[in-house]
Amino acid sequence: MTNPDKLTTYSRFSGCGAKLGPQVLDKALCGLSQPERPEVLADFKGSEDAGVYRISEDTALVQTVDFFPPIVDDPYLFGAIAAANSLSDIYAMGGRPVSAVNILCYPEEDLPVEYLRKIMEGALQVLEEAETALLGGHSVNDKELKFGFAVNGVIHPDQIIRNNTPRPGDSLILTKALGTGTINTALRAEMASEEAVKRAEAGMRRLNRKAGALLHKYEARACTDITGFGLAGHMAEMALDSGCNLILNTPQIPLLPEVYDYIAMGLIPAGTYNNRTFRLACIKNHQEAAPELLDLIFDPQTSGGLLISLPAEKAQAFLDELDQEDASVIGTVAEGEGGIILNA
């Protein structure tokens, strides 16, 4: 029997639960369609963080789902991170989460129910912080543990914040430090420092609730959360079809401790290479960039921060009220053809 206080057997070897590449989803959905419904305000035809369905003149339902294998050893912390990650898409759309249902794949022959109890305790704590009710869930017996939630939120139909509507002159704000994918890879190799792991875990555990609550107050034009496709992958989604270029000031990117050290050691997640393959062409001057920088900005994140495009004159006030030391203005928005430009 494995240690009942840790998920080591699973978190060390099952990877970090990276999403399928968007090219896989494109192929699967190619040619598929559904009847046009005026109530559907966002669905799979776009690259939004969540779907949106109007249920009345002043209320729309925001829906998302996310689950993955363990990325940390502590089952309580894993549950908390999984909940924070699942809630994040609602915040990124400008919505307020209200309810959740659990999705669970569980190796019941290998792990005692005490593991699951600790996972659920961690998840419930975060759901309570988010004032989100757990309504139930569904579980299956599976050889690999996977855990997460489908989350429902609400928003006024006129207040949806999409991910591809930045405006020239806006500032770009990132609300959490980068590097969770790299640090988790270093952890599995037993080479990550205690400080790096502690900071990464705290960031993944932290809700994007406060940043999400400030989006409307500071007139955010566009927003997305940084997850499996990395900073550059999600920036590409923001830039495409927007008529704008996103200028990324790379020295201003907030970083978790020692991330560049681990990248230099070759401790790079497999998802980084997949992200680079799919979105590298969106970076107009990628030939001039150091390989280590590309590895950083394509690093797949778990429960990452929000990337927000808002009026430049409101950026500092947003940061002051958010009051998170790892939040920073990382770039600007300019007229262009829908790409990313790296500015060293």
C-alpha cells in the first residue's frame, strides 16, 4: 500500500495533466455544427474560457469544466488546486461562480478512501472561499486518479469579457508568476528547491477571485486565464482575430523562483514543446528570442493567473487594489495583424 499521506505514486509519473493540443480539438470538431441558438453567447466555435448561455434578459449562465491527475503529493493541496483551477475560467469571463459538480476518476483498488476524503476537504475549502456550492458529482473506477469540477457561474449578458477583444493602447496585466509547469517537472525529478515548490503551490492554490471581481470596475476589455497552453499560447488566442498585436515586455514577466535555472538544466515539460509547435508562428520575432525565453512563455501552467487587457490609465489603480506582489504590467496592445511581439 502506498503512503496514505501522499500521492507520490501518481503525481510523480502521471504528468501534470496538460490539455490536449488545440490542433487535436480542431480536428475532432472539424465539420461539426449545431443549430444556431440566439441564447448561446459563447460556445465551442470560439476559443473562450467558458461557454455562455442566456437564460433571461439580465442573466446568463457561464459553464466550464476541468480535471487532471495530481500535480502535488499532498492530497488536500491537490483538491484545493483542482478547485481553484476549475473556478478560474468563470472569473476570466467576468462571471461569478455559484455551483459546482465533481468529476472523479479513482483507483479504488490502490488508494484508500482516506485519500479521497483529504482531496475533497481541500476542494471544499476553496469552494467555500469562492462562495460556490458543491451540488454533487460523478465518479468512475480508473487506474489513474483524475479530479476536477464542472462549474456554473452567472453574469449579465452585456458584461461578458471575451478573450480576443483587446484595444490598441491597452496595458496587459498578468496576475500570477509564471513557472508552475517547469517547477512541477523539477519536483518530479527531485531537483526543485523547497522555496520554489512552496511558491508554486501557493500560487496554484490561490483563487483568481479578487482579480476577477475588479475586471468590470477597471473596464477590462479582454481577459483569459493562463493554463495549459502557456502565456504565449493564451496571448495568441487573445491576439488572433483582434486586429491587434500584443507587445510582451519580457523583463517584466513575474517569475517563480529558479525557473530559468531549471529550464537551463533541461527540466522542461512535454507540454512546452507541444505549445511551441502549435503557436510559435504567432510570435512575429521569435527567431530573435533566446530558447530559454521561449521555453518560459510556452511553459504549461496549472491554475495560473489572469491575463487582462485594460485601459493603460487604469492599470496602476487595478494593481494597487489587487495588492498581489506577483501581479505586474507585462506589455501593451498595438494595432497589428493579430500576433505577439517580444520586447526585451
